[in-house]
Amino acid sequence: MPSKESWSGRKTNRAAVHKSKQEGRQQDLLIAALGMKLGSPKSSVTIWQPLKLFAYSQLTSLVRRATLKENEQIPKYEKIHNFKVHTFRGPHWCEYCANFMWGLIAQGVKCADCGLNVHKQCSKMVPNDCKPDLKHVKKVYSCDLTTLVKAHTTKRPMVVDMCIREIESRGLNSEGLYRVSGFSDLIEDVKMAFDREIMDPDEQLETLHEALKLLPPAHCETLRYLMAHLKRVTLHEKENLMNAENLGIVFGPTLMRSPELDAMAALNDIRYQRLVVELLIKNEDILF
């Protein structure tokens, strides 16, 4: 019969062997998780490959979701160019084929939204990659929707966001919402306010000044003389009640209407004609 000391020794040895095996299994699992080989060079842990594939699929899914979320924030609209026949002053080269644009008038076409200058024949081959510039997009209303959102780099027109936000903040309980019409004068004023905010006031005056330089000398001098007179009229506003805005209403259609526009188009341009004349009167001393 074994002695008490030998029994105790065997028990200790068995515990040490069991602990060694347990530590070995833990080490094997750790090595497997790290993708390292176990034992001989021929033996490997088969558990790592499924783990690696699972981790890769999860990572790919996360990246894909993040990419989709990011793409949702960046509007990607295909926009064709809005080419118009244009007469260029001075030498010009086609921005598509890089060849010279010959002729004295109507040498090519110009995109009214981004300013791209190309030959008329080249315009048929230009890809639909128009990137509207606020220098060319002059208004919010009566503007192509895709042109508007690409020019402002937004998902939708800002006027839609602003109007809906305003209605939902203090107009949901208004009787006859969307049924009762507003006052036309107030509606036009709101439209004008949005259209004015496309361009910085200094840039607006600079653009107007550049347009005035394109006028023939006789036209420019006549317009300058008339605007100086109307400016003096506004100095007596308290007596005659004729400020620059009122004078713009009177003289806008007369001075600014294009003979090439039909009656409906001219009617839609009345508010812009008024604004231009108003700016000419108020800034007569710096524009001419």
C-alpha cells in the first residue's frame, strides 16, 4: 500500500500535468486567434480561417455602410450643359478640342450655367459633366432644379428647406394652410429676396459694371445721363414720393425689355428689370 507521502506526490504531479495541459490549450487558442501555426510545420489551426473570413466580412460591411452614408450626403446629379450661341470678344480657343474659334460673330457656344466655351460641333461630344457656377446662375426661381442644387452643392434647393422649416415651426395650425392664397406683392418680394441672395452685393455691382461696358458708347452715355437725372429725382423723395424702387417699376420695362423676348417671358422678367434699374439709380456714381 503506497505511503501517504507518495500518494501526495502523485496527486501533485497529476495537478501539475493538468495545469500544464490547460495552459497549453489556452496557448493553442491564443496562437490560433493570431493566425500562427501549431506543432509541426504540417499542422495548422483550422479555426483561424473562418474567424478571418468572418472578421473581413464584418469590416467590409462597416466600410460599405460608411461609404453609402457618405455618398448620401454628396449629391451626384448628372447635368447636361446649357449651351447658347455666343459671340466672343477677342481671340478664344475651344475648351474641348483646344483649337482656335474662327469668325467675327457666333464663333461658338457658351454654357449659360458653367461658362464652358466650345465649338458648336464640339458641344455634341462634351460629356454631361456641367458644374454650374454661381457667377452664371443668377436666380433661384425659374431655374432648372439640377442646375440650382449643383450650383449650391446641396441635395435640394435651399428655398424648399427654408420654407418648410418656417411652416413647420409656426404655421402648421394656420387655418387654410396651402389653400388660402397669399398676397401677390408679398410673394414677389420673397422671391426677389431669394434671388438677391445668390450673389454678394459687391459681386453684383461688379457684374453689372462689366455688362455696362459691353454697351455701345452712345447707349452707355445716354443711360448714364438718365440715371444721374433719376438719382436727383430721388433726392426729393419726401415731396414726390418717388424713390429708386418706384422709379425702377416705371422705367424697368421701358429700358430693359429685350425685343427678342415674347410677351410671357417679358412679363416674368419685370421684377428683374425693376431691380436692375433700382441698382443703376442707387449706384450711378460708381457704375458709370
